[in-house]
Amino acid sequence: DLVEKGVDEGRWGRVVNGKSYALFPSKFVGSAVSVSGAGDSFTGGMIVGTLRGYSLGNCVRAGLRAAYESLLSKDTVSDGLDAANFSEKELSDWGPDFVDFSH
């Protein structure tokens, strides 16, 4: 995983000034209803994934899923968030672990 092995230069990310960067894709939101709470929701999703022992990719996907739901809701915390949204099966539909930069 990225934290243990670092970025594979040219394939999963970039090393710039000695720091590793990786890009995790998300679904396109379109027109956000409200941006209030999206960052907090992302953090909450990451924590859920971490507590469930998910891979780094699924932890990020859980955060992206929570932020996505928040952006589409008038409420700070979307009513669309529930435990089923954060199963590893559900999160697998949110794309690859990393963007492949080698192409």
C-alpha cells in the first residue's frame, strides 16, 4: 500500500521535491447543492474505513463517497449516508486505488 511502499514513480503518482503524491479518482459531482460539510464528511468516511481495517484505497473511497453525498445534499451531513454505503463491495464501484500516470 502507498503508505508502506511509497509511490511507484510514473505509474501511480509522482515524486516532486522528494515528496510522493498519488491521485485517487472520484465520481463527477456535476452541480453541488452545498459545499458545507464536504470536508468533514470526507474525514468521517476515512475514519470509518480505517476503523474497519480497509485498504488505503478503500479508506479514501469511503471519504470520497461521504463527501460526494454531502455535496449533493442541502444538509451539512447527508441523510443518504448509512453503513451500507461503506461496505467494501459498495466502495469497489468508486474506481481504482490510484490513477495510472504511465500512459
